[in-house]
Amino acid sequence: MALFDKAWANLTGGSFVLRIEDTDRNRLVAGSEEQINETLAWLGLDPDESPSLGGPYGPYKQSERLDTYRPFVDQLIADGHAYHCWCSAERLKQMREQQQADKRSDTGYDRLCLGMTREQRAGLPGFSETPVVRMLIPDDAELTFTDLIRGEVHAPRPDDQVILKADGFPTYHLAVVVDDHLMGITTVVRGEEWISSTPKHRLLYKWLGWQEPEFAHMPLLRNADKSKISKRKNPAAQLTWFKEQGYLPEALRNFLQLLAYPPVEGGQEVSSFEEFTAGFDWGKVSTVGPVFDVKKLDWLNGVYIRSLPTTDLADRIIDHLLSSGIWHEVPERGREIVTAATPLISERLTTLSQAWDKINFLFADDETLNFDEIAVGKLRDDAVQVLEAARKALAEVGEWTAEAVEAALRSSLVEGMGLKPKFAFAPVRVATSGTQVSPPLFESLEILGRESTLRRIDRLTETLRG
């Protein structure tokens, strides 16, 4: 929603507004507002107006605007468009259960309180001291409206929606209408689950004498099995998950651009937000819920990773190591080592989180480096002789470069011992990285350095000898 909101605002010279809708006090989650701010900033979708930035129509938190809503509630009551309801939660629960038992099609509030005074209602069962305020939906409520994405839409008939709760907080339905009008919102972008609420909102605009905005109801994202994405069951439904996994914000933004929307001209899937914005058209948005295919995101992320300059990618790997808690601070020579290793692993990376498994051997202590049992078990019986020959050759290398290391090992092991490269270099790879699969061997040894390389070869040699 934020991506499409911001694209439309940028294209039309408008403002992208972040408003915190926190009137449902039972659903507040500590830290959620900070998380929204941080993830939008990380994704490059900074708002133009928000609680933290301020703006001409603040405050931007609904809980700080309670005095703004009350006069409009009073106006609706005075004009006969709303009424007080003193029904208790228990009475409403019993009403719904009875409606279900009777298999009624016209479920919703039964208007017991309509037209009653407090004293009259107090004489009946199921009375609550503190009333709510409900809309009085007319019989001729208009249920058809024009949607920017879907064209003419027919919504179901609403019931008498609560617009002011017993705790004095407005419900979403009243608050968004009042705020959208007062904040000058001309385009409301939201999920298709709000289509059924649109007739209520249009009535409020009409009753309050305001020009209603245009509505764009986006399709809901789906899992690979076409089911609706659940925030509780699918971690990918939350932006923080993508940052934790090491996706690049520009790749995720590009991926989101392709959901329910065609690629830019020529079918080009890799495109910038500026390119997306330049040709943005609500008419191109699909009404079919797009499948959230993480495999597609992995491919895009790999493309973006490989397009980054080495120093930029190295910086992002380091930032990820710090933010994920693998590092609490950058170790000595940490930036130098990561920058040197980055070209060796970039082609094999799908996400930043994969980098540490590929380079952690470069930061291991020579005396405690773990030799993978499976990797050691796959070495041939002549591994000790190969390691001894490799150590002798490497000890005599002059300038310690990848080229010099490769030349020495090939001369000693391939030409001198007549070994095939995969058998010649496997013991050296296991000795220096601890595994049978590592970044390019000779470049890795250049980064590791002569002393560490020789110490690790000695350790594995001793281990194999028993």
C-alpha cells in the first residue's frame, strides 16, 4: 500500500501521509509505531507527513485527535444520522447467537436502542451505563461506487456501525473519514477487505457535507497455495523479516512493484522506483490477488547484489552482521577482510545473511577452527602427504598473492605429485576453511595470510595422523 501510495503521490505532485490509526486500544502493540517508521525508511518509502515529521495537518496520531472527532459525532446525532446504543456486550453476543440459530440473512444490530432515551433503555435487560454511538443506515443507502482499480463496485448493505465507542475513542470508520477530509486526502488506497465499508464512509461524507475522495482497493497478497497471507503464520508478511533475512531494500521494492502490476515497458522486471512511478496507472493494477513468490524475490535480490560495487556490498554485509547480532562491533581488520572476500562470494549470494557462512572461516582462530567431520572423512588416504607437500611449497612462496600461491601449489601437487586438481587442493581447502566447499581457494589463502594458512595445515595434518 505504501509503495503504490507514494508512487501516486510523487506522480501527481501530492504528499504521502503516514497516519497512525491507534483508536482500537485493545490491539495496540508496543513498539509497532517505531517499527513502521523504521521499515518504511529502510525501504526508501519515507512519508512527507507523519507523527515524527509533523506537517500542516497534525497531529498525525488519531489518539491525539479525540477532541477533533467529538463535534462531528454530536452533529450526526443532532441531524438524526446517528444514535446512542446502551446494549451491553452480553446482550449483543446473545443477539448474534440467536440470529445464527435462526439462520437469518439480515444479521447486524437490531436497533433496540433506536429512538429510546437513556431512562427508557435502562428499564430493559442488557443495559450498559456507558453508551456507544451508531450510524443510522438508511434503507436507500447507495451501495455502488466507482473504484480507481475495479471500476463500478457493488458492496453489501452495511449495518448500523458503531462510530464512537464507550471509551470515547472513535472507530476506524469515523476517524478515517474525518481525518481524510481535514488532512486534504484526495486518494484513499487500501485493501479490498475494506470494500464492504465504503458505503458507510460515503454516507459520512454525504452527511457531513464533504467531497468524498477517490478510492483504490488493492488486491490482497496470497501464499503460493493461493491462501491469504497471515501475519501470524507467515513471517514474510512483516517487513522486518526481509531485513533480518538480508534482502536489499531496493530489491524488495522492485519485487513489490511487480505484485498486481505489470513490468515496465518492454517486460523489464528489474526497474527502479522512479521508472515505476513515471508510468504509474491505477488501471494497470490487477484485481486478482498476486501470489507472493519468494523465489522470484530471491532472484531479484541476487541481481541487485551482483550489481553493487564491492565496497558498497561489503558495507551492507557488515551492517547486516551488526544488525543481526553476529557481530557486536567490527573486529580488527574486519572491514578489510570482508571487502577483500566480497568479490569471491558475491556471485553465490542470494541474501546478505548467506555471507557469514561463506566467510566466517577467515575470522576463526587458527587453533580452534572446526574441521567438518564429513569433509575430513571424504579426504583420500594420501591427504597427509599432500598437506606436507603443500606446506613445504607454501612456506617458500615469496610475495604472498593468490597468483603466487596457486603457482606453488600446482607445481608441487599437480605437476610434482601427478594429482588431479580436485584431489590436490581438497586437503588444503579443508585445512584452511574447515569445509569441502569454500570461496575460491587461492584468493582465500591470500586473505588468510601465510602464517594462518601454515598453522591450519599443520593442525589438520596432526589431526589426520591421530
